[in-house]
Amino acid sequence: MIDWSKIKTVFLDLDGTLLDLHFDNHFWLKYVPEQYAEHYQLSIEESHSLLNKKYTEVYGSLNWYCVEYWSKELGLDIAALKHNIRDKISIRPYVVEFLEALHMHGKRVVLVTNAHPLSFQVKFQKTGLGHYFHHIITSHELHHAKEEQAFWLALEKVEDVDKASTLFIDDNFSVLDAAAEYGIGHLLAIKQPDSTEPDKEHDLYHLLDSFEDIIPQ
């Protein structure tokens, strides 16, 4: 699947790639609506309706991923709410073994994420994954979401990018489209970002079932 002799750097997404996306889906689609309904004395149906409208308005933009934006927009402490249910955060199978193998084989390992720092700090505290990365690059640092070409052009100013020898793994097809347009040479998608949801399908990208399948030997 991957010729590791051609790969020098691995760009990795976090949510839905290294971590099970179930936490985020549960958080935004169930826990936040419950807390919003309680805070504003709404029915759960009213809460879902209002939040779905708010979510749709900013989906895919930088605000969509911004903890501070949602705290202000909803009047809730989003970082604290994430901390409250941190026990639901889980690493996908064979991720640790994969990351350790990358280091053993001298690959540069870079986290490239839309996740807000207040969000991934909670996740690193729970999982201990933070020390595996040589560099952490966030869309909030670069002021553009990964779906935008502007993100990738800004990224090359903070990270030396050899496009031909870089592998990028992400669960978001729109992000992979942007990376492909930018010219990243090796792209992989995730077949099942949320372990409780059906597998994804895509005509263009190879869909990774398990990190066990690509551990460098």
C-alpha cells in the first residue's frame, strides 16, 4: 500500500484519524444539545433545531473548529464541557504502534489539524499522544482551515514541505482534496472515522481500514 522508502514526512490529522471521531460526534450532536437545552430551558428538539442551524452556517470554516467561537456563540464553556466527558476520548487501534514505528524508521511526524488548541490539549492529556509529533500545526495558528488552499500555502512557511515525499492521512475528503490540489504526493483516507458509524466510500482515495496495515516493517 505504501512504499516507505519514498516517504520522509508523515502529516497526520487528529480527530477521526488518530482518534475515534465518536467523541466529537457525541459531543456536538448529543452532549452540547443537552447542555444548551438545560442552560436556556429549551426542549431537546428546540435545542437540536437551533444548533443545527448554527452548525450549518459555519461548517467547514475556521469558526467551525474554534472552541472560543462556540463558547461565545452558545454561551457555554466548550472547553470545560469537553473535559467533562474526556473519558469518551479513545485512540484508534494500532495508532501508537504506527507512531512508534515511524520514529524507529526516522520519519518526520507532523500533526496537521483543524482542532483548536483548547480541544487537542484535553485529548493529549487523556491519550498521551502529544510527544510523538516533531511539529504541531493548527489551522488556528495559520488562520485558515485545512479545506482552504491558503492553509497549505501558509503551512509551507512554518514547515519545510517536500510534497513528493510526504504522506498525509485524514478522514475529511474535502481536506484531502485541498491537499491534492496543493500537490501532496501520497494521500490516504480513513474508512471508518467514527467506530459507531458505517464505513465511508470514495472513488479516488484509498480508504485505510487499520493502521496495522501500514506500519513500516
